[in-house]
Amino acid sequence: MFSTEFLDLPPLQTAAGTVHLPGSKSISNRVLLLAALSAGRTTVHDLLDSDDTRVMLDALRQLGCGVKRSGSTAHITGLDGRIAAPGPLKLFLGNAGTAMRPLTAALAVLGGDFELDGVPRMRERPIGDLVDALRQLGCSIEDLGQPGYPPLRIGRPQLRLDAPIRVRGDVSSQFLTALLLALPLVARQDIVIEVVGELISKPYVEITLSLLARFGVAVRREGWQRFTLPAGSRLQSPGEIHVEADASSASYFIALGAIAATAAPLRIEGVGESSIQGDIRFIDAARQMGAEVTSFANALEVRRGAWPLKAIDLDCNHIPDAAMTLAVMALYADGTTTLRNIASWRVKETDRIAAMAIELRKLGAQVEEGADFLRVAPPARWRPAAIHTYDDHRVAMCFSLAAFNPAGVHVRILDPRCVGKTFPDYFEALFDTARTDTPHIPVICVDGPTASGKGTLASQLAQTLGYHYLDSGALYRITGLAARRAGLALDTAHEQSIARLAATLPVRFEGERVILGGEDVSEAIRSEAAGMDASQVSALPSVRSALVELQQSFRRLPGLVADGRDMGTVIFPDAPLKVFLTASAARRAERRHKQLISKGIPAKIDVLRADLEARDARDTQRAVAPLKPAQDALLLDNSDQGIAESVAQVLGWWEDKQSFRHA
Ligand SMILES: Nc1ncnc2c1ncn2[C@@H]1O[C@H](COP(=O)(O)OP(=O)(O)OP(=O)(O)O)[C@@H](O)[C@H]1O
Ligand SMILES: Nc1ccn([C@H]2C[C@H](O)[C@@H](COP(=O)(O)O)O2)c(=O)n1
């Protein structure tokens, strides 16, 4: 997952390959709660691992439920309708509506002493209609803050089950879902639920009914107005259950295929058109806009059909979450798109109608918003934009698709980590399937003499920007080590043999570790002697040529920070930012001395200084790719600068080259 403050998306052009979708959030959290409340042990396969499922699992553990996880499988030992830890207990449910609403209902009918709360936005998400329904039933629920919103305190109920329970269905279908999931716990007699108002997001209620059936409870439904839980209903574990991949998450890749899969279809693994999730009907909307979608049992293939996409006017009540993706597809349409009946967007993770309108306008679109609709006309002129994401995963994911704009303007996604709610590796999946010409992939080069702090600076830049990192010196160090181990003298007489070694290095980078032929050589290549050997082999032209392609292969989306001696002059001459980092020899010797001593390696400062000056001399005087600043490099002497200052300086230079409008 990208945990950076922002993520810059360079212009993206096409898409291809296969994406494997994570499990559905809606199904995962329903299944977890049902498994926890039921009798027996349930093994849940393909469970989504995300912020929302984590808060649900934590809450279930606190309630005394047995939870064991291994990878995407969870083993839940159910409570069989009795809470092992009836409180007092405080449950923190983040911003997970799929945890807050059903847990409120389940705990309220079972009774105990519980306080349920979440992040500040959760305190703005209404729950009053559910609380009203539960109070009709005789549940004890106290508003601890603003009435009708979390936090809530739950006490012991005095249940009255004979009269129908009336619940509003026109604000959120989660209120009805919460009652349906909780009431089998107390179905000593038939329990009737009546929906007041037009029920929205019906497909989500269908998911609830179908999962209840898997747990042995057959709800009788009369239209979408009346639901009966038969007397004697009891939640019973099905033993094993598989979570379908998330159909709402599929929408970003269906849209990606429609916008950018020009040569071959994009394959989406995990859901097919027969999914039980309502958002799968996003496919119909995408087809209307021009996508060519083929469905398989558990996969989809999508490619671009009509281009530009066709503008649509659509009632989106049945696909409330996925419909946000349509708003971004509308940027690529041949006219104005109208998305109707989306009032529920206003009470989601953020006010999504307002958020989408503001951010789409930043890109240059003409947008009109109403209480329950959004109208989007594509930009006459695209503008680069920094997209505010409002701690809303869907805003972040759908706006990433704006990076395919034909004007090639850059898009910055602020707080990309918010995708952790449902699709932690969303951006990784996007970068695996998006394609762009290599020159579009940004590279920051940091060249300079030894111990100037290149590695420190470059790796911190990469971390801050979410870019890949290339320590090119490590490749010469590994080559030197491999040559020594092969018994080769590091001289021109052995140049071809060493070059052959370099071209076929069995090297792997695992985070900070360097693995050569299965052996961890991370420490071995860091010695001063290995640095000298690297300097020697790096003076051999054939060795340098042998390593060019490998170094250039590190240039991958979303970008690269590379450090070395010739990054800006030879390997990435088109890099948009080149930094030549220096510090006085005295200061560099001091730093190296400190570095070695801190690792328990004895060293003498004057010897280190002589060594690094010898290395500087060889690196700058060699015939091929000598150490020197590229013509367009910015010089940074950090002799009197700390690390943070150097990093801030270079980030400032990088920022000056960007053209984002900040919100
Ligand atoms: N601006 C700075 N101020 C003080 N110390 C620094 C600064 N930059 C780096 N250092 C320290 O100097 C030491 C050498 O830094 P680093 O390993 O990044 O240098 P390098 O240029 O990559 O060296 P080499 O080319 O030999 O790999 C490290 O201990 C690092 O923490
Ligand atoms: N792009 C590069 C990187 C490194 N070298 C050579 C010269 C250095 O002395 C040696 C070790 O590099 P370090 O790990 O200290 O950065 O490798 C080079 O020629 N070109």
C-alpha cells in the first residue's frame, strides 16, 4: 500500500494484463458478523484484508469471539447467540458503516454494556433511523453525542417482538440489513420488519438475504416492503464460505478497460456477471458508455469499444458505490453525462456529490450538482490537479483514472492510503496494468562522489514520493564481489569475463536486502574494500555496458529515484530532475567514519579520507561515464546541511517542476 502523503500519477496511456481483485467488503463484513453470531466454526476464504474488515475483526475479538487469521483465510468460532464479553466494552469502528450499523443492532438485541464509536466522519454518518427501529423493539440505546449519530451506548433490552418493526429504507439500506442480521438471534416468534419509504440500494439487501440463507435463515420477503424472520430461525455456520471478489472494486478496472485497453482486453479475476453483488450491474452502465465486456464464470474481460465514450443519463440508485466511477468516465465522453438518484452519496464516507463536483471541476470539467444528481461535461481543456480524497477510498480510486487524459496532464492523489478501506493494493494493481511510454515515467537522478549522502537522500526521496529506488552503486559492488569470488583480477585483462558476470548476475533485491545467487550479501558489499572493488570494475567499459539495461529496467510506474555516478549523464539522460550532490572530502570522511563506527567497524578518519579521495579520482578520471554533473543538473553541496534539509531542498526543486493546483 502507498503510505505517502500524495501519489503523483504521470500521464498513462493504455492498459493490459490481468488484475486479481480483493474480496468484497460488503460480503466480508456480513460473513464475519454472521460467523461470529452463529453456532459452530466457520472458515472464511478470500476474506478482504482492509481497514474496515480489521475493525470488524477487532470488535469480534473484544466480544470474546475466537478469531484466527492466516493470509486471506479466517477461522471464526461463533458465539452461538451469546456474547462472551458483555461489557463494559468500548468498540472503535473507524469509518466502517458495515461494522457500525449491524453491530449496533446485534449488540442492542443481545444486550450488555457497550459503547460504539468511530472516526470523526463516523460521528456525522446518520444511524438514527436504525436506533429508532431498535428502540421500538425495546432496545436500550443512548446517544452519547449528537442524537441520531454515533457514539452510542447500548444497554440491556426488554424486547417486544409482537408488533412489526418499522425502519426507514430511503437513507441507507444498511439499517434494514442490520436488523435482518441481528433479529435471528431473538426469533422466538415470527418477527416482521416493515420498510418505510422507497428502499434504496436493494442489491445490498439481496446480498444480506443470500448470506443469511447460507447461515440457515430463510427470510420471507414480500416485495421490498415487508420481511419476516420465521420463528425458530437460528444462525448456523455453513462450515466453509468463500468471499466473492469486490464488484465495486471491479468498477475501476472495468472503466480502465473501457478507457485504455486498446490492443487487447484487460482481464479482471474474481467476479463474473453472475455475481450476487449489485454493483456488478455497473457493467451495464459501462457497456452503455461503450465498453466491450465479456463475462466468464469468475472473471471479466474488458476492452475499449466506442471512443470517445458515450455520454449517458442514468438512474444509479442500484449501483450507488460503483456509480462514482461513471462520473470520472464521463470526463472521456462525447457529451454531458447525468447520474441521478444518488442522494445516498451525501451520507457516505464523505458528501460524495459535493466531493466529486469539486474535484472534477479542478480537472476542467463543467459540473452541476443537485440534492440527488450530478451532471458532468468533459473538460474543454484538461488541467493538472491535486485531487483531495476526503478520506474516501472511492474518490481516490476513481480519480486515478483521470491520469489517462489525452492532454497528458499530471494528476496528484492526496492521501492515497485511504484506499486501505477496501483495496489496500489498488495503486499497485493499477501500475501493474497501466502502460505508458517510458519517457513519461519520472526519474530523479542523484549523482555524486562517495559518502556525499546520495543513498540516504535518494532513498528518502523515493519513500516520500512512493517511487522505486535504484542504488546503482550496489550493482557495481555486486559485480566486484562476484568477480573476486570467481577468482578474477579486476583489470582490463579480465574485462570480458567480468562483463559476462555482470550481464548475468543472479541478483535479487528484497527490500533493503541484496541476494546474490541465494546468499544475502547486503553486508558483504558495503565494506570499504567492496567499494574500492566496485570502483575498479566500474572503470571497465564492457562492464558498464553490461549493466545499462538492468539499471534502466528499474524505471517503472509510478517513478524512480536513482543514485550513482552517471544516472543523469548516461543512464537516464532525459530525467526531469538531476541533482549533483557533493560535500567536502573532510565532511564525507567524517560521515563515513561515524557510519562505520556506529556499525562497530573500526576505522581511521585520515585513512578513510585518503581512500575516498582515491575513489573520487578514479571515478572522475575514467574514460567512460566519468563522475561529473550532467549539464542540466542542479548542484547541492550538503557539507553544512543535515539530511532532512537536503531532502526538503530536493523535494522543493521537484515540486517546482510540478504544475498542480492545490485544493
Ligand atoms: N546531509 C547529511 N548530513 C549528515 N550526514 C549525512 C548527510 N547525508 C548523509 N549522511 C550520512 O553520511 C553517511 C553516508 O551517506 P550515504 O551512504 O547515503 O552516502 P553515499 O553517497 O550513498 O555513499 P556511497 O556512494 O559510498 O554509497 C551515512 O551515515 C548518512 O547517514
Ligand atoms: N552509477 C554508478 C554507480 C557506482 N559506480 C561505481 C563507482 C563507485 O566508486 C562504486 C561504488 O558506488 P557506491 O556504492 O559507493 O555509490 O561503483 C559507478 O561507476 N557508476
